[in-house]
Amino acid sequence: MSTHIDLHAMFDLQASLRSLEAAEYPEDERNIVADGLLNNLAAAAQRGEFTSELVELYTLFAVAADTAQQVVKEESQLLREVGFHFFPNCIDDFLEEVLKRMRRQS
């Protein structure tokens, strides 16, 4: 399984959810912003636009089950924050923030 496909799927799914939220709550422009940011991240993931932080992040998955669960938790939380409290310019911004949050946990 390719990492860029996994990232693409993660960002694409969240963008789809934000698009639905934007349709349901058109007065809340944050969903529109989030949808745009997440679609940009999904496209960048499909093109393979990320660096070594990705390797470090996925290495955390292999360390221990509780670490893997924490990474998933942090990713999930951060995905919900995109367009609301977090505005990544690229995939590396997203991955660096997950790593930063993981380091705070250790």
C-alpha cells in the first residue's frame, strides 16, 4: 500500500465531509475554507509532495500499538481543525504538527 494513496484518501475523505458540512451550514465559511485546504492537501498527496517527516510519522506507528493509536488520534483531531484553527500550506505542515503533538505526549 502506497503512503501517498493513504494520505490522499485521508485528506479526500475529510474534504468530502467538509463539503457536506458547507452545504448544510452555508453561513459558516470555515467549512468552505477547510474543504479547499483539504482538497489541496489531497491533490498534493496524490502528486507525492511530502518529505522525510512522513517517514518519521509512520515509523511511530511501528513502535507500539499505543503510539499508533495516539498518532491516529492526533491526525483525526488535526483534520477536524483544518480551516478552523489550523491552516496548513502543505502536507509537511500537517505532518510536522502531528509530530509536534506526538512529541508533547512523550
